[in-house]
Amino acid sequence: MTPQSAEIRKKQLIHLLIQNGIYKKSKRHLYELSLTELESEYKHVRRAPEHAEA
């Protein structure tokens, strides 16, 4: 992956995480995270159920 494509992917993941209500991970802003950390967090968000149905 080129540095330019990695930066584009980071921006995409940050946008997707913000859409899911994630603005920080621990005390770090999303833009401070590495691509690997962002991908891991996004995978975690995708696995979590959006709404618990009663």
C-alpha cells in the first residue's frame, strides 16, 4: 500500500467510525491512531450489534 492510499484509507475509516458515534479511542483522537488501529476499531464496531431487540 502506498503512503497516499494508506492516508486515504485512514480518512475513510475515520469517517465511518464517526458515523458510528466513535470520536476517540481511550483518550486518543481518531486522527492520532495508526491505520492498523483504525481498522481494528472499525472491525470491532461492525461486529457489535447496533440495537438490542426486545
